[in-house]
Amino acid sequence: MKILVTGGAGYIGSHVVKQLLEFTKHEIIILDNLSTGRESTLETLKSIRDFTFIKLDLKEFHEVEKILQINDIETIIHFAASIIVPESVENPAKYYMNNTVNTTNLIKCASENGVKNFIFSSTAAVYGEPKPEIQNSKFKINESYATKPINPYGWSKLMSERVLQDTAKAGGKMKYVILRYFNVAGADIHYKQYTINQNQSTVLKPRIGQSTPNATHLIKIASECAAGKRDKMYIFGDDYLTEDGTCIRDYIHVDDLADAHIRAIAYLQKNPSDIFNCGYGRGYSVKEVIDVMKNVTGIEFEVEVSGRREGDPAVLVSDNKKIKSSMNWQPKYDNLEIICKSAYEWEKTAK
């Protein structure tokens, strides 16, 4: 099968490509404008197995169409997007253009050029903020929960979901899987063996990880602090209606999320289109995550409490029963210490 991966040089896309190269024989084409993706990531992936790379921005509509016309693409896995919530509040037009408009054209081209399967990288931000009376770590959002985003990022993704659903229904030939990510973190689980004084030692050495500049994700920022790349970090609000006053999120290791994409490809061979949450079904507060990062690294770093950020819901925890039962998805790294440790080990060597 020939698979097109948009944004395949980026954080999540590269981990999916890594598993495609390691565990499948599919022919892979990566399309990326390298605005946040890295050439060094592509070089690392090349060391696993060869693939085709095309440097292109999805806003180049005619070029995107040409790629689909001349390649017999059976499956598209679409990651390319802007993903920073505060930025989406400040510059909503950027998010609607890059996320919704570009995705709409890609979906249109896919439908018109015989693409059978479309796997879409979506987000739990489409759910917005749960009702106050149910905002606690025990409440879990399932796929039927009402979608009502509270920021332009969430809306841009939800609109793209609708375009994909309506286009697939109208054409009748293309199927889709929409994966709604909760908070993705961590880096490539890869161990390297060393021999020191005739003794073998196995050390976690991620080959790829999150290299996004000016990242806003909590575990990424905490790992940068532990690695000495930031002087301090901020907690945005400690007055939420949670046990310790800070926001609660469901964190999923990027390799487990990548596995969900591989399973989605197989799922679409025999099953109809559907939507799935991707998370572990448990929540951790901002303070808990920071404490775990300090514990696994043994490094104390400065943390300062600041005001709330606009567009941040208090609690977002997934109900993941559906993806587990439908795809037989069994997470391997459902452990906050492993997530933090892998993120930190990547950050120590990342440039």
C-alpha cells in the first residue's frame, strides 16, 4: 500500500512514520513544509528504511493535487496543522486557513483521486469545556459527548472533521478514521546498549522527539527546564475547581498514539468510518506532572504561578473504551514516569 503522510517530519507524524517503516512494508511518502518539522528527523527516519520526501506547503493547492494525481495513494494520514491554543486565540485566521482550508482542499483532492482511506489527526479540544458540575478527574469524555470548542484551534479541527465526514458520505468511496488526541507527550522509546568495563548497560536513548520551537506543552516545557534550556516555567492558574487548583489532563505517550494510527489503517480494511478518542483514561494535574518530572530527573527547577490562559478548560480526561474494544489497542507506556523520562532523555541531546 502507498501511504501519504502530511506533516511526517513533525512530532507525532514522525513517530507514526517510524512505526510504519519499522513494522510494515507500506511505501511511504512524506509531505511537509518543514515549518516545525526537522530535516534531522527525516535523516533519522531514513536510517530505518527508505521513503519519499516532498517539501511542500498544503496551501499550494495545485501541487497537492498533482501529487495525488501521479501517485496511486490508497491511504492519507493527515497531521500537518497549527496546534498552539493561545496562538489560535490571538490569530484565529491563521488556524482556519492552515487547518481548515488546507485540510478541506486535501480532502477534496483525496476524494477526487481515488484515495480509499483518510486518517485525520484531531483533538480533544473539539469537546470544549465540560459542564462545571462534572469537571473532576473521575469524569471521562466519550466520543458521543457534545462538541463545543472554546478556542479557534478546536473549532478549526472540528470544522475539518465535518468536511471529512460530509465528503466521505457524498462520495461514498472514501472511508475515514478521526482520532481525537488528548495530551501527547514523551519521545521515541529506544534503548541503546553500552559496554563499560566489560559490563553491558542498556540506556534509554530516543532517536526522535518533540522539536517544535517555542512549544507550549507542559511536559515538553518541564523537560526543557530539567535539561537547563529554560530558567523557569509557569503554572497558568492554580484556582481551578480541581483538587490542587491546577488543570487536569490525560497524557498519552507518543509511541502509543502512533500505534493507534497503525491499527487505524488495518481497521479501515474491514470496518466503516468512525471516530475514536486517544488517551489513557486517567488525569494528572499540572502540579503532579511537574513533581514527577522533578522526581525522575532528580533536578529541581523553578516554577512560578501565573494567571490563567484563555481557552484552557479545567479538566479533560478521555474515555478510551471504544478504541480499545474496536481496534484491540493496548497501550504499552501508560506510565507518567516513562513519559517524563523519555521526554527528558530526548531533551538532553536535542538541539
